[in-house]
Amino acid sequence: MSIFQHIVKAATMGALAVLFTAPIAAAEQGGRYWVPKTSDGSQPRPSMENPTQYSKPATTTLAPYPALITTPAPYSGSIKSNRAPHGPWLVKNSTDRLAVKQAHKRSFLAAMARTVPVSKTHRLILQVDTNDPAAMNLTLNNATNVTQHYRELREKVKIEVITFGPGLHMLRDDTSPVKARIEQMALSTPEVSFKACGNTQEKMQQAEHKDIPIVSQAQVVKSGVVRVMELQETGWTYVKP
């Protein structure tokens, strides 16, 4: 036999081996053995020595694939931020809120100042420079009326009756025609005070060669005119009855 014939024979046998082993491998992968058929087309019965040789393949049921359920762990940390919790933005926010609060407070106080009247003390000068009982009584009447008016308004008032020149007789203890009224007003109307000019008192002493007594309810000042000027310069109202 030639070398070529040997090669053809080997190739033929290899092909037959492949054709024979392929069905068996497929049957094994499918879960059963390959069953060769007879010439009449019927399948041989299983051998008693190996009864499971030609049995039907066992059905394998795969368990359902368990879903991977993951429950997130509870949050235990803090959210990281590139911004510090007390950074400039928080300081500015706090500053702005404080400024707004202070502005509201100032507005409220300003509104209160406009709506609530400021309680001030009214101040009045009543001058007496004549030795006239009618003028003296008129002065006392004015003082009483003004005081009563502001009492009804629940406002404060201060009144000074200032005497100088011939008007000093109003406050002289020995010659005053209204001495009794002055004593009464000192008790009932403390808002009214009386001032006697010291210069006038000194001149009367020189002229009369005696002491000039002043009622205890009055106070002696250096100069009656200067007293009027000083009070007016501080905002007092001047009235000569």
C-alpha cells in the first residue's frame, strides 16, 4: 500500500471517529446518553445490568436566584462640606439680621416719640414793680389760674413772682396788702414761689433807717431785674400783669 493510501485511510478513520463521538458528547451535555438505533429503526431495551443507562434525563429545577436586597445602614456621620459651619456667610447673615432688628427698634422708638407727647415743665415769670394792691391781687390770680390749668392737664408748671422797686411792698412783712393770700398759696400752691429784690430792700432800709422784713414765704435775690433776665435766657415766659 502506498503512502498516499495510508494518509487517506487515516483521514477517513479520523472523520468517522469525530462523527461517532459528537452525538455522545451532545447527549451527555443534554443530560442523557445517546441511544443507537437498530437496523429496523427500533431502540434496544435497556440492559438489566445498567437499568439507568437509557433512562430519561432527570429534570433539574434551578432554585430562583435570590435577589440581593441591600438595606442602607442608618446615617451616623455628618455631611461633609467645603464650607465651615461658622464661615463668613453665617457671620454676615447674623450681622444682617441684627442690623434689621436694630433698625426696627429705632423706628419703633421714633414712632413712639412722635405719638407720645413729651412732658415738659412750663415756666412763667410774673413781675410786680408797683405798690398797687390791685396789681398784686391780679398777679396772684394769674398764678392761681395758670397752676390750676396745668394741673387739669396733668402737666408740670413753675411760677416765680418777682418783685422789685415799689413792688417790693407786696413781700414786705410789715406793709404787704396780700400777706394772708401769700401764706395760703404757699400751702395750697407749691408751684408758685416769690422772689424779693435785695437791691430794693437795701435802698428802703437806707431811706427808712430800719430793717425791712420780708415774709417768710419769699426768698431774697441780689437783683430782681437780673433774676428776670436770667430766667428768660433759659426759656422762661415773662408776663407783667
